[in-house]
Amino acid sequence: MPRFERDEHGDELRREELLRIIQHSLTELSLPELEALYYDMITKDYVR
């Protein structure tokens, strides 16, 4: 059975990977989509 232990190095690599994916995805969004995302993030208090 695989082990699912996490370490700081693995967490940082995963974080960097997720940021790259998100950044690439953001470049593909239209202005209305970006505005909707921004509004959603504000209402969930992710953007301050």
C-alpha cells in the first residue's frame, strides 16, 4: 500500500506546481471571467 506522508519539500514542490497551473489558467481568462473570479475571491475573503 502506498504511503501518503508529506514533507515540507514535497509540499513546497506541490505549491509551486499549483501556482504555475493557476497562473497559466489566469492568462487564458477573459476580462469578465477575471472580474467574476475577483468578486468571488473578495466575497470569500481570499483577497484583502
